Amino acid sequence: MLTTRLLHPEILAGLASSGHFSQVFIGDSNFPTAGNRGPNARIVYLNLAPGMIDAVTVLEVLLEMTPVQAATVMQPPADFASLLHAVYREKLGPQVTWTEMERWAFYEKIASPRTTLMIATGEQQRFANLLLEIGVVKPPVT
């Protein structure tokens, strides 16, 4: 039996098959996941119902399992402030590089061969999509 909070077998397999510089995508309930899938991406559907299994919960559990060195979000329009972006930045911490990209460039980055895991959530907030870049697991100092 596993002793971590993350028990989902497909997410565990997706993380285990990823490495440094691999990308993990957390999608909101509006994101067309299957149509923006890269050639190496495994899709996990956690979007059972609107609002169920939100993006922040998924991020928190992933951060317990893997190091993140960079995060990318879609740049919202000038008249919209994404509250989730501030939450993501707080959860990720100052050591994680933060980038906002234009919509179509963001979609292209998600569809890259480096994206190995896509998690569709029931997140309902706008501009909640988050692309994480996996960092290095540093060996213990002996």
C-alpha cells in the first residue's frame, strides 16, 4: 500500500515516466484536452463534474511528489485578473520560474513532445490552466 496522498495509478505512472524538463499540464474544465494533446502525453480525466477536483488540489498533490522548476500559464486579457495565478505562484514558491504566454503559443507549448502528462480537472475558474516543468531530484548529501 502507498503511504503518499497521491494514489491515482495513471498519474503515478505518468510522473514515473517523466524526467527533468518533462511537462505536466493541469487543465481546467474548459480546456480541450484531447485536441491539444502532444504525441507523448498521457491524459488523466479527473473532471467528474463541474467544480469537482479543482486545479489547486491537483497542484498541491503533485508538488508533494515531484520537483517543479518552471510554470507557465496563459496570459489573461487586460481586463481580467486571474485569482488562481496568485494562488499558483504562492504554492509554487519563489524558486519556480513563472511565465505567462499568449494563448496560441501556450497551446503549442502544451502540445509539445515534452508534455508527458495531462490532467483534466473540474476547475471552473477562467485561465486556470497550468503547465509545469519538472525539475531535478537532487540526491541526498552523504
